Amino acid sequence: MDEWVFHEDPGHGWLEVPKAHLRRVGVAGKISGYSYQRGDKAYLEEDMDAGTFAKAWAEQEGPIDWERVRRLRSEVDAPLRSFDHYWEDE
């Protein structure tokens, strides 16, 4: 079972996903530059990219149980806003 983490600040939210999962479900090239990355993780912006991933994941691996997603809330800009913008590197 995967542990999902959703990061949010007063302005936006991002689903943290291993980049290997993006490749596994075939959406690595469909993620926009509005998402972020660091190391082997992608932080998928909530408006489009997280949904793109969640739909593909559900079709192949089963739906994400959003009730069990751990939420990390920041009252100021989330630190991940300083990460590199996402691009497909493989």
C-alpha cells in the first residue's frame, strides 16, 4: 500500500508522488511545469496534474483512498515552491 501525502499552503496544494509511479502509469510526459520535483519525488499541482495521475493510477492500480491521504499544511508558502519545476527527465 502506498502512503500518499498532500502538501498545501494558503494558495495551493500538491500531491507527492514517486516519479517512478508517474512512469509506471504512463503519465510522466503529461505533467505540467506547474508541478515541482526534487530527487525521486514529484509534487503534482492539485488543479490538473494530480487528477491526471490519480485517474491513471486508479485505472491501473486502483483508486487512491483520499480519506487516508496524509495532509501537511503550511500557513506560509510551502517549502516545495522553491523546488525545481517538473520536467520529464527520463
